[in-house]
Amino acid sequence: MASISSCSDCSLGLINTCLKSHKFTLFSTSKTFPFVTLTYSINLKNFQVNSSGWPSPILEDASTTIEMDSDSQQKSLPDAKKFDSFLYGMLQDPQTQQLAYEYYNKAKEIPEFRPQKTILKLLIRYLLRSKKWDLIVSLSEDFKFYNVLPDGYTCSRLVASCIKARKFKIVNNLLEVFKTDGIIAVLAFSSAMRGYNKLHMYSSTILVYERMKSAGIVLDSGCYCQIMEAFHKIGETDKVVELFHEFEGKKLDSTPFSTEVYRILCESLGKSGRAFEAFKFFGDMRKKGILEDSSIYGSLICSFASAGEVKVAEELFKEAEEKRMLRDPEVFLKVVLMYIEQGSMEKTLEIVESMKNSNLKVSDCVLCAIVNGYSKKRGYWSAVKVYEQLVSQGCIPGQVTYASIINAYCRIGLYSKAEMVFLEMQQKGFDKCVVAYSSMVAMYGKAGRVRDAMRLVAKMKAKGCEPNVWIYNSLMDMHGRAKNLRQVEKLWKEMKRRRVNPDKVSYTTVISAHNKAREFEMCVKFYSDFRMNGGVIDRAMAGIMVGVFSKLSRIEELVKLLRDMKSEGTKLDERLYHSAMNALRDAGLQMQVQWLQQNFEGT
């Protein structure tokens, strides 16, 4: 389908002639634009004529032939106004936009040509949709050459689109062009800062701001919002406060942005530990009659909760709840963590009720925080009871809460409960949680259910969930207790092959397994490997190796072990102390005995 424009002074005779010949030629006797001759073949059934203004006949099944020739003898468009209308019509149709751009470029060869804002707007829209970024650079040069800019909205949208497409060099060129027009400059630079903030390119936002200042462009309220946000995100709170005072001093028309400016200010101050200063600005804001919003309340509540200012946080929380301005689950989580830190566990349950009253889903993070808080402050039995209470009230656990409560059930020996919750967790689609698998494998190990543990790990691998070091430690420990060294060594090699780095517990477990099997040389080998990898001796490791070195009569290595323990601040328990003492006495090393007595007795 093609849309064309015809001159209002075309006679009916000319139209009839066109219909008979099935041709329509747009022409004029003027030689201002001697390069355009446009010919269409027309389907007569769909040709509609409107004699007023600039009609747009609808052409279907039309073949188009365009001739672009600079021969001055050819007939051309009558004047600039009619050419703009002609170009406008072509740019409206996606099928002729490319031709319209070619006509536009050809028209630039005419000294009298000067593009109109509406044409530039349509050209920008076409080039953006086509993602022809190089042509946008060329068009920006035309802005300067003809000293004509599109409207402010189009310029702003052009800058934003280029930033979204990561065409930052084009953005720099555009800003250089737009800075010459005061109103458009503010809109374009504001759009650039907003775009960079969305990409978290805060340093680029600051560069745009500095460029505005050097060009003498006066910032509006929106610009202050964007630059304050950038400095807030990089932690420059003092700069945020400075910009706020500058913004206040200019007394700008800031009605749409006032609340946002105060939000950024309060949030920045709160996160930098200046909660009371933020609260003061919040009071000033209310005195000025500026509307509060949920984000400012949330920011202040989180700031005071993090600072442990329970009373102020509670007052703000209650006030926001009454005004129905508690909408962010993060705020509830912060208050829950504050109460857990203070040991006020019952109040965490009140927060759950507040979430329900605010028609908010009790998040998995909040549930998990409460369960873990009870585990830490009141023990695993209390955690289990509060979990079951919350679930009975309609709270739905997620993966993190499931993992925490499975661990709690395992810790207190409720293995059947742990298995039941683990099965429920898998049925809900949380079947790749390594933490939950770790708890279950450790539980099977304590219960001596080695086969169940191995089957569970095989199932875990089949689901594409890689075992972690905790799982390998549990498996090696249970096989080590059974003196199944072959399986221990197999697991050790598998762990290395899968690039799971062994930790202190891994080395202690494998050394302990070889010690029980009386393979003392292997104990020394793994101990040396542990020390070479920077391992620090603890009491568990020392307890095994003191016995190993004593049994092998490697007194020098025993003395070195004791000296290393002394330098690393590891204390000996009574059993280890007497074991080392006896080994040194049996070797007749009285000086080392005295050294041991002087350095470790009473520790």
C-alpha cells in the first residue's frame, strides 16, 4: 500500500486523464526541486479522490517507479511547502520511509532547502525504528548546519534511545548539538542522566552534570533528581546534601519532584548512618506540606532499624501502618532483624500480622529470618514450634525456610519430620537446594544410614545439583567411621576432580579415617598437604597428629607441631598436653619437656 499527496489545484480533467492512463505523475512548472519525478501504477478499483486540500489516495497492488534526476528540464515539485507535505506523507508510510530519506538527502543539495521540525521528527522516528545509528550521526550534523532542532520531546527521546542501545558516542555528539538551545538542552541532558542512571552508569551521569554546568545550562527539578540519585548510589552523601541545598536555594517549580528529592536525601543520609539528620529533613518536608510517600517512610524505618534505634523505628512503623504506607517487604524484614538482634522474638510475630493486615505476602526471607532467629536465641525446639505455628496460620515457606527448618529437625533428632519436610520441599519444585541436601546427608550419616545418604547424593547429581564440600565431608566421615578407606579415597579424588576445594574439616576427616585404620604415613601425607595449602592447626587436627607423631616416634615433627600451635595461638586441652608430654619424656627430651611446661601448662 502506498500513500501519495496531490496538489489541491489538480483539475478533475487531469485526474480523469490519470485514471484512463493508469498513471499518476506529481509535477509542477517550478524548477526549485528539479530532481523528483514520482510515477505510480494504480489499481483503478481502489483509487479514491478528494478534491480538497492534500488528499491521500489509497493504492493497492501498486508497483512504484521512482526517478531521481538532476536534469533541470524534468518537472519538479512546485515549492518548499508542497515538498514538505509530499515528504511528510511518504514518511508516514513504512513502505516509503527509505525513499523519503533518500529524497531528503537529495534535497540537501539545493541551496534554498531548509528542513522543517516535523520532517526531522519523522526522520528520527524512522531511523530509530530501523536502528540506523550512523545515519542518526549524519542527521545530527544537519541540526547544526541548518540550525533547526526537532521539538524537545523528540530530542529527549532520541538521547534516551541511544543510551538504551549503548550508543554513547552518538549521545555525546547529540548533547554537543543540543546544548545550544536552552529549553531543549535541559530536556536532553536530563534524559541522558536518567538513561545512565537506569544502566547504573552513575559516573557517566556525573560527567553529564559537569558538562551541563560548564555549558551554563540551568538545571531544572528533574535534573537535580537525577544527579542526586547518582551521587547517592556511589555513596557521596555530602554531595547529595550540597545539591539539595542548592536545589532549595533556587526555589524551582518542583511540585512533581519534591517528594522524590526528599526521598533520595533521606535514603542517602540513612544509609550513611545519619538517620536522625534524615528524620529532621523529613520533618521539614512535612512542614512545607510536601506529600509523604511509602518509600520515604520505608527508608527512615530501615535506617533506624539498622542503627538499633528501636523506639524511633517503632513509632515510624506504627505511623506508616496507620497511613497504609507500608508496601515494601524489605521494611518488614529490617524490623524483624532489629527485633531478633534485640532478643524481642515475640514482636517478630507481630510483624507477620502487620504484613497480613497490609495485604502483603509474608516473604520467604521474613519466615527464614524468624526461624533462624528462634534457633539462635531460643534453640532448635523453639524454632520448630514457631515454624509450625506460622505454617498453620497460612504462611507459605520457600526454599530458604525449608532448608533452615530441615536443619533444625535434623539437629534435634526428628529425622522423620525432616524427611517429610524435605519431600514436601521437592514436591513444590525446590529440588536443587544444596543446603537442604547437605543437612539430609549429614542426618543419614549420624543415623548410620550410609546407603540412604549415597542414594540421595546420586539423586542430587542426576538433577544437575553439584555436591558441595559439606556433603563430601559428611560422606567421608561416615565411611571413615566404618573404616571403608577405599570409599573415602574415592570421594576425595572425586572432590578434587570436580574442583571442590577441601576445607579444614575435609582434611581432619580424611586424616582421622586413616588414623583409625592405623595408616599413619597417610595421615602425615595429608597433614603435610594441609599445611602446604595454608591450613591452620586447630585442636581437632592437633589431637590426631600429636598421637600420630608419637606413635611414629617422629619427635622433631611433634616438636614442630607444638611450636606451630604456639605461634598460631592454638591451645592444648588436658588430654593433648599429657599425650605430648609423655611422648617427649619417652624420647628423653627434657629440654622440650620444660619448654612444653612453660608454654602450655595452664592454657
